[in-house]
Amino acid sequence: MPNHLTGIIDRSEGDFVILKISGDQELYWPKKSIDFSYADGDTVNIYLTKDEAAPAESGDEAKNILRQIFQPNV
């Protein structure tokens, strides 16, 4: 199973770029964490990897991170 998703940059809203991913889901990605130029309609790959060097985070911290990504009003 691949360790990435493919998405399309749909639009920008405030501090976020909205990516359309499979199942017509929207992923709100912070603009400040994108280090390349982009435009609406660009295809991007989204990778998920585990940071083995980082200390274990609490469940609350993980929930806060996910809430920030999937809910732009946080």
C-alpha cells in the first residue's frame, strides 16, 4: 500500500490551501508549511511518515494537530 495520497490544489482561503483528495474530501493545509510555488489545479503528493526521533506526543496534541489540518477555523 502506498504511503502517500494524491491531491489537487482547489483554492486558497486565508492561511490555508484547500486540497481535494479521494472521496471528494477537503484537506486544509497551512500555507506557511508549503515551500514551493503553486497554483489552483496543481497536483500534489501528500506523504505520511513517522518521526522516529521525536518524543511520543500525548493524544491531546495529536488531536489538536488533526483538528488544525481538517478544520480551518481552529
